[in-house]
Amino acid sequence: MSNRATRRRCRVLLTTVLLAAALGVEPGAALADPPPPSPFPDAVSANGSHLIDVRHETPKLVQAHAYSASMNRSIDLLVLRAADESKPAPTMYLLNGANGGTEGNWLDETDLVDFFKDKQVNVVIPIGGGGSYFTDWQRDDPLLGKLRWRTFLTEELPPVVDKAFNGNGTNSIAGLSMSGTSVFQLALAKPGLYQGLGSYSGCVRTSDEQGQAMVNAVVARQFGNASNMWGAPNDPAWAANDPYLHADELRGTSIYVSAGTGAPGPLDTLEGARGDVAHLAYSLLFGAPLEAVMRMCTDQLKTRFDDLAIPATFDLRPSGTHSWAYWEQDLYNSWPQFEKAMAAKAAEVSGAAGDSDKDSEEGPTG
């Protein structure tokens, strides 16, 4: 990790610790007592999930805790506010990889603060969920605990974010590596919630032999047991949560998928690694073969989309490892597509509301 990212992460962690101490809440831990009230009384989901507190690290960067009723725990959030907070804005959700963002996340490893500073969008980064695939697990895991991330991300968090941060009800979501699978699953679980969907270096097929091996490896790396997530290998839940098998249901969503080949590329340099020699070495030794596997998965997904005639952007790079420099580039390249999709939805909703108001004013005819 670069020195800049290390300093930034230390500031965020310090804010988190101080905030947790003030609230009597251990970040990510189950709550024994009722959660503190929300500073935004009207920003509460249907099941009572809400923000516990909000603190500004900078005028635009917010550190917050959200209480998830389904998991009975607090979830750390990083929120980058829209350029003009007085006007309604869409929301861009960014999911981290297999470790959930506790060791390297979108804020630490990219320049998204600078990229989004003049853009009318709220950027929300949940921290946590390592090895969870951001889904609802069938059973509590002895080490990972009670995992209901799908409920949190699709039912609990969006209405809270919209109310607290002046959201306009339109959303996009993007993820990398493990969460490059999750974004498809979340979109399938809540049709219409996301207008844009980005999957960077993900392996979307989960229920075939190769997919199950990948999922088991990712979960086991975080010391979890995937059988607690979707059951035994022959459990129908594996197929039910396989976006490859349900790709046709994604039609109408603006989709951007990317992957490299594993061969060292233009960003696999010391500069691309922000001066972090260890990070560069890891990318070349481990990120190279891992990205090669991701490319095979992505090629397979593209074939599936082509067969079903589902429109999507596939950015198949001729090189590149499994590393942050490429995911940062992927986010920036895909943003215009997501921005356009959310703006179109907002205009559609606004137009429908205007027509309804007009009809109401004119009264019944005939």
C-alpha cells in the first residue's frame, strides 16, 4: 500500500475507533443492546435499519455506521457526497473484494475522491463482508457469523442512503474480484434497483464444478464454510444464485464487464502500484495467474450474453493482472455509461410523475 493510502487508512480507522468508542459499538460486531437512534429520524428502512452516526472526515468524505436489523450489527460505511448536496443525486455503490475492504479498499487504493469531486453522485463504500459474497447465508457461520448482506444492500441500506444523503432513487453498483460476482446476484435479487452494473475481474458462474471450486476457495480464505452459504454442492441454492444461469433476467440493465489476461500490462509497474514494491510483486506473482482465471470466466460470460443477445460492454484487455490499478481504470471507464443510465431513469420517473400531476389537475374525462 502506498504511503498516501496508509495515512488515509489510518485517519479513517482512527475516526472509526473514536466513533465506535463514543457510541459503545464495536464495528462489525453483533449488538447486545438496542442500537443508538439515527441522527436522521426519517432515514429508516422498513425493518428499522438506520444510520447510527455520521461524521465528516473531510467536507465531502463521510465516515458512518449503519445498523443492519437483519444482521443485528453495525456496518462501516464510507460516503463521498455529491458535488452539490442541495440537489438530489444518484448513488454509486462500490463493493470491495474478498477481504471486504479491511485490507485495501476503494478509498485507499484509488483516486476516486479526485475523480468524483465534481460529479453529482453519492458514492457509498460498505466495509466488511469478507468471504460473504455479499449474499444471505442459509446458516450462521461459526467464524463469519450471521450474514445477510443481500438484505442489507438491497432492502435496508438504499432507502436510508436516499433519505440521509438526498438520493434521487437511482443507483448503480460495481464490484471487483469476489464482488464482481455479487453485483450480478444483487441485481437479480432486486430487479430495477440498479440501472448500472459493473463487474471488474470477476468470475460470475458459480454452480458448475469450476465455479464451486472458486467460491469455496474464496470463502475458505476468509475462514468461512461455503456450505453454510448455499448448502452442499448439489443444493439447488447454488444454481439459484448463479448469474450465468439467469443472465436473461439482467436484460435492460446497463452492464460493464472487464478483465485482463494475467500478462503484465502497462499498469504493472512501480508507478502503477503507487510506489509499493510489495504490492507490485504480489500482483505479478499471484495476481497474474488469478487474472488469467478471471479472463476465462469473463470470456465464458460474454459467450452467454452473445447467445442471449443481451447488450453489454465487455472490456477485454490484452494484458493486465488482478490489481487495483486496473480496477480504478475500469471504474473511470465505466462511469459515463452508469451516469447515462441513471440519468435516463431519473428523467423517466420525473416524466411519469409530471404526467400524473397533470392528470390529477385536469381531473377525469369522459
